[in-house]
Amino acid sequence: MDASNFGVTRITALSPTERLAALRARLAEAGVQGFIIPRSDEYLGEYVPPSGDRLAWLTGFTGSAGMAIVLPDRAAVFTDGRYTLQVREQTDPALWECRHITDEPASAWLKAHAQDLAIGYDPWLQSVPAIERLTVPGVHLVPLAANPLDAAWTDRPAPPMAQAVPHPLAHAGKSSTDKRADAAAALREAGEAAAVLADPHSAAWLLNIRGGDLAHTPLALGVALLHADARVELFMAPEKVGADTRVHLGNQVVVRPREELPRALDALRGKRVRIDGEATPAWFSHWLREAGAELSPGEDPCRLPRACKNATERDGARAAHRRDAAAMARFLCWFAAEAPKGGLTEMSAAAQLLAFRREVALFRGESFPAISGAGEHGAIVHYRVTPETDRRIAPDEVYLIDSGGQFLDGTTDITRTLWTGPGSAPAVIKDRVTRVLKGHVALATARFPAGVAGPHLDALARRPLWDAGLDFDHGTGHGVGSFLSVHEGPVAFSRAAKVVPLREGMILSDEPGFYAAGEYGIRLENLVLVVPAELPLANRPFLAFETLTLAPFDRALIDPELLTEAERGWLNAYHARVLAEVAPQVDAPTATWLRAACAPL
């Protein structure tokens, strides 16, 4: 699971025009006039291995969310507000129309441009609800047995084959036997014989295994069937599961090659099988119906328990964040000294932060590619610096660094917006940063009754920006796994998120922002843990947030006059905590810098 073994997507030598032409030729052979290409692979995940990065191969767009649709005479790429700038930079406008997936949804585009056409899709790459959202009158969506893009992608990389390894109980906090017993009991209570676990995160959590098949998420890719008697069939290349891992799995877990999956589903004829529609490829529903099984719609039985970290995982998250804080403090101290000189670049800054993290105990890799954006690049919400886009970090400008680490005991994700100096930041930028900080504090200090969900709290972080007629085009926060994905469902602070009540033990990000296209970007992110609120007069259970991330906010970008007394009190108390917990871990020069950075406002 060392980061050096993680794959990197490569784009074929074929030109963009040749790629699109090759796909269209294959569509004609398949008897369809169009094709839908999602970002996801057969695991419907946000992050995909090089062999599953079909959207990037075809379009050049490398963002983590999107979709393309190809018709005989036109083609479009759809993505959300995080990537509207990036998608235009990475795609050829002569070939691809760029559309905002919310403002100009793919279904409307199909209705306008694909009437009476047969549009193919790969049922392994789309969920049933996703297909239903694309279904419009006059457009015929056709599931294909073989993916025509794969046939056109002649130099497609081989699937990843990293080893699945045990995740120690000392970090997991609960044995796989106990997890399987609880999940199986839920199936029996619902009268279900089995559940499809199509999300590899579920198998990883349920079986306490991890792997290295993805660049920044420690997964061994595979799917599983959980039976009501707590048996599990794990469908994964057998050579990925060594002797030690098989001993760890025990005799109630059987490893089978992927080719045996259809036969295993056929054996469920006449039985009720739970299918989580949003998390499961449509192929499973199609096959199970043909096999004569009864589909039982319901949430993946591992999803909510995985999100509610147990006591060991919570302590691990706290410990991982304390150690990660030392690396961040060293980086911020280094950056404060070097940035005013003008000798840094986006890539060199990100490399230095990674070097500091590599010295931290239990570090296994970045939790995502660092977003290291200076000036106008910071306004690209999920900007990823490359040798082609790398630029000098100039004096007296805004620099945004969003990064995180995968540690055996937890996953971190932190964003800080910094002023490079040596001069003072303009008043308008300080106003924007302080408003973002006010929103961050409003969410971090929220107290709310049990039953409240992320969408109910999202506006708290936006109010200070709304007061000035400003906003940002992404969710305020996402769930975070425990040495799993840095983006974990089912909870999020977002108006578009499912209404899933927040529960004790969930970890989420608190990351409001503001983006001035072509100028700068601002985002301030900590991770928070949902904990019981101590309110003596409460007439029902209340919850609150414990801040996990420990790093100072840049004082050079804060206007104290815009902060209320309560906000200033929170910030001073937070900085005092950062100083107390981090200073003992770092060298003397960093500790000296930290004392100044954490001094009361």
C-alpha cells in the first residue's frame, strides 16, 4: 500500500479526434447511434484505476465527477461546479460541448438532440437510478453486453492487481466476525437472504481488509455477497488474496474469481436479495431478475455502520490528525519563510508538504492528489497541478493548499488559504477570507437535535457570504472514511445531498469557500467528528462537532473587525489548542513560528 505503488492514469497517444472517431465506429458495429460514458468504473466509485478511467481517455477531462455523451454528429461533457473551469481547459471545444450537469442536465440534452436514437450504455458502469434519471421520451436507452469504448481503447492498461491485506483489529476496532454478524442480523430482520455489496469500501470495512488498487484510497477492488447466515462470497482475483489474508478472513469467507459471479447470483433464485440501487451497477438487477430472484431495495447494510466510527476509530482519527498537524505546521512554517522570496512553484510546494508527511508515523500515502493552486489556479476548485500547468508562486498573492494523508489509524483532509507576502493582503481579499472563516466557525460550533441532516446545516456556512451577495458552487462538506476514502457517504453538508441524519461517530469536512474566477480561490477546511452535545437544558438528545484538524488559519488574511466576539473567542481558543497539541511535536524553529501564528487576535 505504499504510495509509490499507486497507479497514475495515462492518456493514449491517439489524438482526441481519433479517439472519438474510433468510438463512433464501434457504436455503429453495436447497432446504436450514441453512447453514455460516466466517470465511474464497474465499482461506481469516485476514484478509478487507470484501466477504468474511460472518461479521461476519451475526452481528456480528468476530474473526479462527470459524464460524456457521444452522438453521431455531436458530443458533450457534463460536470458539476467544481470542474466547470477545468473541463473547458482539458477538452477540445471543436469536439466537445461543456455543460453544467445541474443547470444543463444530461437528460435535457438527450431530449433535445437524441430523439428517436438508440443510445447505448454499459450496465456495469451505471446504476439503475442513474439510468432512470437519463430516461426521457423519444430516446431509447440500450444496455450493451460489451463496452464499445473498451474495444476502441486498444492500449488500455491492465486492471490493478495489488494484494489485499488484513487491516489490524487495533485500528479497525471491531472484528470482521462481529461486523458480519450484525449485518447478517439486519438482513434476517428484513426477511432477506443476501445482500449485494458492490461497493469495495463495504467489503473492505466488513472484512477488515485494505489494498493498493487505487492511487489514494487503500482498497482491494472486488464485490461481495453477504448472506443472512453471515457467510460472505468475495469476488476478487484469487491471486490478490495471499495465505495470511485468507487466514485472516476465516472459513466463512470464500474467495472466488469474478467469472463465478453470475453462477453465484443464479443460486439466489427465489430468494429476496437486497440491492442498494445508487451503489450497485444495473447489471446486478438485470441478472438477478433473469435468475428469478426477488429484488429488495434497501441501503447497503455496511454503509451507515461504516460511517459511524467506533471508539477505536475515533481515537485513531484524533491521533492521526495530531501527527498530521506536525507535518502541516512544519510546512506552514517553511512556506511562510520561503513564499515571499518568490522561488516556489505549485509543484515544489506540494512536494515539500508530502516530504514532511512521509516522516509521520503510520503514513501510507496521500488521501488525494494535493490541490496546490496559486492565484487564478486556486479558483479551479479541484485543480491538479501538472508539469504543464505548474507555475511560480509569486509574492503578494493568494495560495490555496488542499491536501490529506492516509494513515493506518485514520484519514486526513485539510485546506488552508495563505497570503504569500511580504506585503499586506488587499482589504477585499481579507473580507472574503474572513467571511469564509465566519461560515466555517458557524458550522463548527453548531448544536442541533438528533435527526438533523447535513442539508439542514449547509446554509450555516454560507450565511456570511450570502449577506454580501456571494456564494460558492460546491457542497460545504463530505463524509470521510477511516483509512478508506477521503470522500465517504452517506452524509454530506450539501443542499443536494440525501437527507441522512447525522449520528455520533461520523466524520465530515467543514470547508466553505469563495472563488473569483481568473484571480484567486479561498477554502478553509477542517474535519469534524459528530459527538453528543452537553446542553443541560436540552429536552431531547442534541449533537455537536469536535474539531479534529489542528493547523492555524493565516492571520494575514483575517480582518478581526468582521468577527463577532464569539467568533474571535472560538478562533483564539482553537489556536491555543493547536499550539498546545502541536508545538511539543515539532522542532524549535517551527514551535517559535507556531507561537506567533497562534497568538490571540
